[in-house]
Amino acid sequence: MYPRNDMDVREPDPEVDAKAKILSQPVVTTIYAMNANIDQSVRLDGGKLEVAIELAGTPRLGEKGRGKLAMPPLSLEQELTVSSREIRWLGEPVEHVHLHTRGTLTDLEDRPYRWVFEVAGKLFALDLELQR
């Protein structure tokens, strides 16, 4: 979570990222072609705001490259949902979906993939790294 919502955080930048507060760093291990999930909630503003992140991913191996030692490329089929739930003093909690995306990510071994989103005026970045 970044201290200001006007910061340019589209790409990882150690200087800018040093100003952010790390809320969570989950690590998941899976084998190729097996689904892995991260379901995590973070409470902010004294528990009045709950941000939920649901990430499902399946790593896939591509066709082997040329040469004996060439490694096949690795991609990740993913679906990400970021939602929030705000607890009100009176009445029912208010729920919002802030980000929902799915697709196939490539080149994850070369660089992390970053999603940027805003919840209740707070700027967040979610970085995904993939390692063999």
C-alpha cells in the first residue's frame, strides 16, 4: 500500500516501492499443470475496511526451444479478483469488486508482473513472480 494514490507505480521501482507498506508476501508452490490458489484478506482502517485478494494460477510449459539445453518457456494461466468490504456503523456492509482479470501471462521468469489498483482512495500494487 502506497502513502499517496497519485504515485506512479506502474513498474517496479526500488526507490518508490521503498515508500510502500508491505501488507503480505504469500509464497505458493505447485507443479506444472496443477492449479494453485492464494485467498487472502487484509483489514485496514481499524478493521472497517477489508480488502480480499483471490488469485488462481496454473503454470504451463510451452514447446521446448532449439538446442539440447534449451528450457521450454513457462507461462501462467491466471484469474485475479480484488474486492473490498466496508463495515458501516449502521446497515449492511458495502461490497465492491475493484479488479477482475484473467488471461495467460508470459515472460514471468524475466520480470515480475504487476497489477495496480485503488481501494477506498488507497493505492495498491500486487507483484507476481514465478520461479522454476
